[in-house]
Amino acid sequence: MSHASPLEPMTAAERRTGAVLAAIFGLRMLGLFLLLPVFALLAQDLSGGENHALVGFALGAYGITQALLQIPFGIASDRWGRKPVIVAGLLLFAGGSFLAAAATDLVTLIIARIIQGAGAISAAVTALAADLTREAHRTKVMAMIGASIGLVFAGSLVIAPPLAAWLGLSGLFLLIGVLALIAIGLLLAAVPPAPPPSRAPLPPFRQVFWDARLARLNLGVFMLHLMQTALWVVVPAHLVAHGLPQHAHWSVYLPALLASFAIMVPAIIAAERHGRLTFVYRGAIGALLLAEIGLLAAPTPPWATGCVLFVFFTGFNILEAIQPSWISRLAPAAAKGAALGIYNTVQSAGLFCGGALGGWLAQRYGAVMVPAVCAFFAFVWLLSALAPLGVSSRAR
């Protein structure tokens, strides 16, 4: 993919690629997010559903194979091409979904969720986006993908309860499987042909894994998703404690998320145009730090929590766009998929650690300790971000 000036507009092919890959990511993530608000309740109707530990394991089992297979799928996409790997992953995801729809007991459901997670396509999709876009516009495409995930998450909070009441758990899984098949159709019909796999020899995996610049970005995504997951350990209970029932929480989350997109997109476009992306990157980490400090100011009414979430979502969405774009620029050309596989694996680890750490801190020291510890992590991350990464001038 040739270089372009940040002042040049995106081509029609780049805009279509970004939109379609965002839709593919969004359809897959919708299938996951639809379960979050309703799974624990609906799973109680299955054989073994009275075992809360098994229910929790069934919900999280997806993440086990996701974390284990992101790197192999990324390496496979470097060797055999992005599209075949993405299709294979979506077929696994769809197959697991249909098995889950037929499950009548929790053990079968856990097996189905593990198969779903085996479709670890995040690295391959992100690498394909990098292959099909010029460097100057890559962050915009990553922002489109990130925005689709955020919008799907917000929408799922609103539509999941009525859909679950209408379809039940089995019907939800059937819908999720169909969405995965639709995503395959979009990939094959609407995404431009991917460049052939690089003929250059694959660099040693340890070279990619231990690269200092990539490692700093991997540390960043670990911190980012640790803080995001820990946030959801305390915020829902905080809103309930201040008089907002759970079914109305979307009225806080959705406006904050949409407002953050209104800031994120112009900020990234302006930063790329004027060569200030590193400044925006550091500012986004600073926004996370401010948000965590804001959460320490409890008790606060729901509208104030919404303002804090707006600051957090703005920083989060900017970083979700910038970091994978930089990974794709810094990684060796023949190992882009491997580098993004490592990145997505570390991201999954951050999600797990954020939930575990947030729950432990809240249980042992009280909810206020969660944003306090996360603020410390954000401060350390901000200090590490002051050193230059050595990204091309277009990204600075």
C-alpha cells in the first residue's frame, strides 16, 4: 500500500474497506455484547443453571480460546492470507453459536462457547485493514472499527433485554450465528482483494514479541482494557446506589459514548493532518487519568458519572484507534498479523485482569479503591508515553 499525505482524502476503496470491516467487526461483537446483560439470567433455565460458578465460566469460556488463538490466527494470516483465516474464524464462531442454540445443559454450552472463541479473527481483520489502507489514513480506518464496536456495545445495552424476552437464549444464539454468516458474505462480496501473503521469510517470533516499541504499545492496550473492565465492576453499582435502576443505565452510557465519538473523530483527523497524533495519544491517556480521578469524587449523581464516562470513553476510543494503527506501522511487513495477534492477546489478558483485580479490590478494600489503583496505572502509562516511539512523522 503506497504512502499518502495526510492532506489527501481517503479513496473510495479505503472508505469502503473501512466501512465493511467495521461492519464485520460490529456484527461479530454484537453477537457477544447481546449476551452480556442477559446471559446470567437466561442460563439458569438450562440443566446445571443453578450453579453460578458454571454460569460464570460459560460466559467467560469464550475468552479462553480467544486469548490462546489470537497469535496463531495472526501468524496464519501472514502465511496463508487474511481472508481465508477470517472466513475460517467466522465459521468456527457461527458453528459454536449454533451448537449453543441447541444446548440444553451448561456443559454443552461451555463447549459451544469455547468453539465460538476459537474464531479469533481480531488480528487478521486489523491486519487486513492495514494492508488495504495507506499509512496516512490507517488510524481513521481503525477509528471506524473502534466506533463500530462502541456503537454496538451501546446498542446492545438497549436491545438485548427485549430481544432476550422475545427469542430466549437459544434464539439469541441462532441470531448470533446468522450474523456471523452475514459477516462472511460481506467480507467476500464487499472487501477489495487482499494483497498476497508476503514472500519475505517470517522473522523469528521472539523478535516481534520482544521489540521494545511494540512492547510499549502492548503494555498500553493491557492497561487500557484493564481499566475499562475494572470500570464496569463499580460503575453499575454506583448508579444503582444513586437512584438509577439497572434498566435505565443506558440513558447514562449511550449519551456519553455518542458524545465521545463526536470528539474522537475530529481529533484524530486534525491530529493526522497537522502531525500531532502523538500529542493526542498522550492527551487520551491523560483523559483516562482524569476520569479515574473523577470517579474518586463519589458520591456523585448519575449525570456527573455520565460526564466522567464521557471523558473516559473519549480517551478510550482515541487509544483504540491509534494503538493498533501504530502496531501495524512498526511491525515487520511479513509479521503484521503476528504482531497484532500479540496485541490482541495482551488485550484479552487486560480484560481478564481488570475484572479479577477490580472485583478483588472492591471486595477487600471497597469500591473507591478500584479507580484509585487504575489512576495509578494511568499515571505510570502516561509517564512511559513521554518517551518517543519512533513512529513515522505522519503519526507524530
